[in-house]
Amino acid sequence: MKEYDFFKNSRLKEGYTLVIKWYDILWVTLIGLFSVVCLELFYRMIVNYNDRYSSDMRYYVVKNVQEGGFHDRFIGVVFQKFYDINQNTMEANIYLAAVIAAIIVVNYLVIRFYIKDDGRDVPRYAMEFFSLAMLFIGPMYIPVFHEWYYRFSFQTWAWHSPTQQSMTLFSLIASLCFLKMYLQYEERIHPGWWIATMVTCFLSASVKPSFLINLIPAIIVLFIIELIEGGKEGFLKRFGKLFAMGCTLVPCGLYILFLHTMEFKESTTQDGDHQVIFDIGHVIHYNHLGAAIICGLAFPLVVFAMNLPRLRDRKYRFAAVIFLMGVLQWALLTETGKRGKYGNFGWGQIYGSYFLTLVSTALALENFRDPDFLAGRKRARTVYFVVLAVLLVLHIFSQLCYFRLILTGHGYMH
């Protein structure tokens, strides 16, 4: 019988070994402990414990599934299947906590991808720290500008929304898969990354379409830039490869059209016509918009301001364009009728801000490890890292205070 070498052409055959350090064990332990905390938090939100834990959890996990109606979103089908197992919410609760743990792991993979693709060497413990910290690098709370931690703020983590959490997980994976394909498309479009991008984009859209409303115009912009800049191949061959990558979005695009038909097929005179319209009124009347942007994105804004030349790199350009499309989605689109107050087009901005911040942590780690960064300008280098450290502490401290309020049942809108 012919034997097959499973380790052929693998790093394992070449003597590659993974050394597990104490900080790796600590990282896994912290993920486990935090998942347990989220398990309790989401349980209280699902049952509306003492009528204090208001959230979207109860609607999706209990009310929607007990009604037994048609589910046009993936998350609704998942929760219905969980509920049908034994007519309670335990399975859904475990799923939600697992999503948070998975997001932390994918945060690490994204940070590592950016750093490794740049050819840098950063200790694992630093990447592991930021993979955990990312859930709390949200808006700095300044009472003179903010009456609430969540409302009128950029990028706050939506602890109350199971759809946003699931969408963030699938969107992070989709972004990573797309970048794996995009950065190497001139040599070869790897079928594995093509399929993975298509599947994860569809999963993201089937939970909440906000990321895809960012991604579709972002890819159009990025591909136009690719065609203008040119490369080793002719225009037609280059266009063909870009078109092939763009086809990964066809299934999720068709699903969004289906969802649009389902959501807008009915309207009532009582609730008003349900439409998507262009409207910037909510932006004009936004409380302290400039302060909200600065407080919400201070850390990534400072990092990218000091690394503007890096935007010529495709992967950093991708992060910037995804963020800009999220802001445009939030600023230009809104709904009328009963869904007019839901703020559904704001989720794209939240994901864009989250991804930009995540990428900025990788860039900041590279800066810190690079002796040539601000070489010859020791004072400027010191000031830069001190400012980043102060901003990071303020971001995390504010969001830990907000998380404490969430844990103690003060409501997510505070």
C-alpha cells in the first residue's frame, strides 16, 4: 500500500515547533474567564434579569423564536434551532459567549497577519494583549461632551446586540480572507481564499448586511485604484483577475437584494412608508460630532497620522477605505417608517471604526519595535509613544467603566 506523507512540504517536517509560553496559557485562561463573564451577562440580558438588563438579546433569543415565524436572517435560524433543542435559551447563551471568545482569537490573527506581512517581529504576548484589549478600545468618556457612554459615540462595542457581535466575527474573518487573496492576486488567486471570502461574506450579510454595504463600494474603489496604478500585467488581464475576486460578493449581494425585498414588501399607514433614503439630518443634529469622532478614534487617528505613507500599502489602504465607506453609509443613508429610529446604517461605521482601530494596534506595535521609526528624533518618538499610552489608558478605562454599568444592569444606552 502506498503511504502518504501528511507533513510533506509543511513546516512540521522542516522541524518547526510551537513553543507554548506562560503568557500563552494566561491569554487562553483570560479568554475563558471573560467568556464566563459574558455567559452570565448575556443570560441576564436574555431573561431581562430584574427588569434591568435591557438589550436586543431577549428579542432575538426569546421573543422572535417563540413567535415561530419566518426567519429571513441566518441568526434567526440559528437561535430557532437552538431553542428547538429543549425549549430554552442555554444553547444560544453559549453560542453568544463563544462568539466573543472567537472574536478575540480572530483579533489576534488579524494583528499577526498585518505584522507578519510587513516582515516585522513582535512578541506574541503583545499581540495577545491587544487582541483582548480591542473589545475595550472604545470612546473616551468626557462628561462635558458626553451624557452617555454609548449614545452619540463612535465605535463603542455593542454588548447588547447579538447580530452586531456575530457580524463582527464573520466580517473580521471575511476581511482577513479577502486580504489574503487580494495581496497575492497578481501572482495567483488562491481558490481556497476565494471560497473562504465568499462563504464568510455571505455569513456576515446573512446576520447583518452592514459590512457588505461597506465592502462592495470599498472593493470598487480599491479595484479602480489598482487599474489606474497598473502593474506587471496588461489592463485586460488585470481587470479579469479583479473581476474574478469581485465575484466572491455575488452570493451575498443576491441575499441583500432578497432581504431588501422581504423587509420592504409591506408598509402600513400607521407606521409610515418603510424606505431607505439619503438624509444627513441626523449628522447635522448629532451632539458634539467632532468630539465624538476624536474621543472615539483618538488612538487610531494618531497612529495613522504618524504613518500616512503606509496607506500606499494595499492592506492599510483596505482598512482606511472600509472605515470611510462605513462613515459614508452612516452619514448618507437612513430609513423611514417604524425602523427610522433603529439606526441600522450606523453598524457599518462601527465595524469600520473597529477594524481601523484593530489595524492601528498592529501598526503601533511595529512602530515601537522599529528602531528606524522617527530615527534621529528621540524626543518626537518619546512624545508619540507617551501620547499613545495615555490615549490607550483613557480608551480602556472609559470602556471598562461602561462595561461595569452593563454588568450591573444599568442599561446599554448609558
